[in-house]
Amino acid sequence: MKTYPLGEFEEIVLLTVGVLFDGAYGVAIKDTIEERAQRKVSVGALQSALKRMEKKGYLTSRTGEANARRGGKPKCFYTITAYGKLALQQSRDIRTDLWNAIPKLAFELKQTI
């Protein structure tokens, strides 16, 4: 079986692109991750992850219309590819299998901290 490896941050970014669907561009992705995951995201880390996943074939990008409010610079929108969907499904399946493999007793033990 072919594997489609995703790091944790890549997985969050890819899921966020899916959530935003047609509105998935840099600032919207960053803001959504910060709001939903309650974690700060640097623009550099986000751009690196987007480029890396585009190279892996998990995302495609398209350039939107130029906007006077952005100084004539167009937005770059991202979309999940079929490989990106496979990567997300594989990641979800691995996590589900691991969650299901934890014995119930492990959660019932009292913590001694």
C-alpha cells in the first residue's frame, strides 16, 4: 500500500484548506487555523507547508483576480487534490486505529501527578 505521509501541521493545513473550500488562501487559512486550533501560525511556516504539499501533489493553487485593495496583487487560492484526500484519509485511519487499540483500562487508571 502506498503511503502519503503528513506531518501534524501539514494535516491541519490540509484540513483547513478543505474547510475553506473555494476561499482557501493564505490569510484565511492562517486565521482559521489560529481560531479553530487555538495556536499561532507564522506566515513563513504556512507558506512553506503549502509549497511543500503542492510539490507532493496534495494541493493545487490558482491565482485569483488582482485586487486594488491588495495593491494589484492577486490572491493565491489552494484546493485539495485526490492525493491530498488520500493523505488525509490515511492519516485519519492511522489515528482511528491507534485510538481503537488503546485498552479501556489505560483511560481508567488514576493519574499520579
